[in-house]
Amino acid sequence: MEEQAPAEQALSRSYVTGDGLRFDVTKLAIEHHPDRSATLTYWLTVSGQGRPDERWLLTLPWDDKSWADVLTSPAPPPDRLRQLVHLVHAHLDEWWDTKGHNRQSAKRGRRLP
């Protein structure tokens, strides 16, 4: 089995949002493209107080090529890695909050049984 890059390890950790919503990351796949963009595919279980767990498959295009070095480096600068994780979490949170009324957000995710 291939060892995960530090960015993949950090991005595949589960986390809790400020309002108590938990994103449990079951699996993360990162597809690197020749143009230095990437696609992050998450398998998630989203849970929160008073709500049933929901399982999702989410595809997050990552077109910002300035992060390619952090995504692929065997030893990325810790501050840049923290920034990347923060940005990805913000995108995941935004997807969750807008998937019900934004067509583009809705197309990124698919609810799993």
C-alpha cells in the first residue's frame, strides 16, 4: 500500500465545525491532473446533535494550482498545510450549507444509502 502524503493525511482527518456538525471522513482520494489542479473525492458521514447521520460521496474540484506543491510534497511547510486544510474544510462546510439550494453545490455530492 502506498504511503499517504502529509496533505492527504491531514485532509482525511475527521473534524467538527464551530456549530457542532461532525464530518467523519471515511475515505479520501486525491486525483492529480497534468495541469497541476486536483480533484478531492470524499466519502463522508455527516452528523450532528438531533439529526440522523447522512453518508455522502462528494467530489471537490481543486483548481487553485498554487496549492499543488502542498498537496504533493513529502514535507510541506506546516503553516501552508494548515491553511490548505482550513480552506478545504471551508469548502466542505459551504457545500453542506448550500447543497439544498445551489445546483452547482448539489451536483458535487451524492447521498449514499
